Amino acid sequence: MYNSTFLIGRLVRDPEYRLTSSGIAVCRFTVAINKIKSDEADFLRIVTWRRLAEICSQYLKKGKLVAIEGRLQIESYVKDGIERESVEIIADNMQMLDR
């Protein structure tokens, strides 16, 4: 089995950066990816860790075009008696595409 994804999109808002209780850097942001031949977009949450998290928090801002390479992570949970799923991309690499 192989879990790999490659996305190109624009940041919806500025990244959220924090340190875990053990001091590990984590940065979260959402990327909008336009659908082909449509005015609609998918909004995917991206999570970066350690040094990549620090770089993303320093250089990424709302509206920036980025390429993300990583793996898809799906988690199931129950909220208010309803089973739900949460989808995130755990990024391994990030490339800024804007000048």
C-alpha cells in the first residue's frame, strides 16, 4: 500500500503555529484547490511538523500559492451521537509557488 498525495492550491488564511507540550513545532493551515472546469473548490487542512512547521509559519500567508506533498490521514469520531470523519494532509514537503 502507498499513501501519497500532491496538491497545489492557495492558503485560505494565515497558518496557525504552536508548540506541543513536549516542545515540538506544529503548523496548521487550509488550502483551497479549484476543481477543474468549475467555480467550486475543495478546502483541505494541512498539518506540518518540526522544521517544516517553522518554515511554513514564517513564510506562508493568506493567498499564497503552494505545492504540498504528503500523506492523507482520515480519522473517525463521534460528535453529538453522529459519526463523523476528519480528513487532513500530513505534509512532508512544501514548495512556495508565488514569487
